[in-house]
Amino acid sequence: MKELFTNITNEKNLKKATRCLLRAALYRALAKAYSYPVAGTKEAIIENLTRVLETRDLLPSTLSNAVKDALAPLLTLENENLESEYLRVFTHVCAADCNPCESSYVCKHLFQVSQNMANLSGFYRNFGVEPTGERHDHVSVELEFLGYLAFREAREEAEGRASKAREVRRAQKLFLERHLGRWFLTFAFLVKRKAQEGVFYEFTELAEMLLDSEVKRLKASLAPVKSIGELPLPITNGDSERFPSDAHETSVYGFTT
């Protein structure tokens, strides 16, 4: 990953930037994992996780072990089996027993859904991105947005812009506190309860460890929803449907992969 910053001579800045890139790659892999599998999905996840392991000495040992555990079953899994496993856990729609959308966990009324989606859109617009392909509150979109912020932080650190890097870290902290950090543990509980084993169980274990390390790094104060073991609220509008698409060469922000 250091090759992305070949013009940086300050070793301290380079090390900080590389750690940020590791986090960005993990977020990117997990965002892909929770998206509907299409051509290239498996390869993209493997590529990102492999890059992380190449510089695993910069990661906590527990996190690097979780990366290995997530990568191992994926290497021997056929693409069609990845899709079958995805459908077994998540189905073609946002199933009530394992809903991948934030609003299902934090909203009690439809007007709250609209407000929550508007708040998320505001976060994305502030950084010049516009998610496509999934709902703005889908777990894959929120993970990729954090990955994008981690990449932005890497760029600021590499070029020695400490104040800009702090601003991006603050954005990550706020996003965890106001959005993904509030509901992901409940979602993770439901995923693991339904999956029991296999790639999505391992992906979710990795995601839990990554977010736990990020909460500690950013000193985020979370107020998670208190519904572990309860079914999340169903989203009944048409936006809850999810089908395969041909847009697999584009990230949720419209960036070419």
C-alpha cells in the first residue's frame, strides 16, 4: 500500500497514511461483502483483504487474525455459492430477521425514516459523494463511506496536513456515533444468529472487530439501539427490494473500481 505514496519522504506521515489505507481496504472489502454478489465481487473482497495482510504488522493481532479467518473460506468458495449464501442470509428483499438497513433499527415511524435518510444524505453531500445502487442507509453504503473517509484521512496524513486529517477523523467519529455505530451490533447479532457459520459469519466477526477498534481509536461515544435479540422494524416501501445489477464495476459512490 505504501506504493500509493511513493513521493512521501516523512516516515512518520507515511506510517500514519498506511494505517489509514489498511482501514480503507477493510471497509471496502466489507462493503463489497454486504452488497449483492455480482461478477467481480469475490475477487474484489479477496484483493482488499490480501492487501491488508501484506501490511498486517501495522494492525492489532486480533484484527489481522480476523482478516485471515474471513479470507480463508472465501478462497475456496465458488461465485455461485457466494450468491447462494448471500440469499440464504439476506434474501432478495430486506428480510425482517436480518435487515441490512439502518432505518429498520433506529426508526419507529415512517417520518423518522425520511429524517434519517435526509441526515445520511447530508453527511454524504458534505464530502461530495452520492451513493448509487443501494439505499443510503444500507450497511454496504455506510461501510464504504467510512472507507472513503479513511482514504481521505490517508491522503491528508501523507501530505502532512494534520488539521485536515483531524477534520476527517472527526467526521468518522460523528458518523459512527450518529449512524453505523448505533445499530451495527444489533445487525451483527442477527446476521450471526442466522448464518451460524460460513463466510458471512466471518465477515461479520471481522466487521465487529474493525468497528470496535475504530470506536476506541476515535474515542467515539456510542448509544446503540437496545434491541439485541428482537426483530428490527420492517421497511415496507418499494425501496426495500434488492436485486442483482450490472453496475458491479462501480462503487456505491460512482467511483470506478
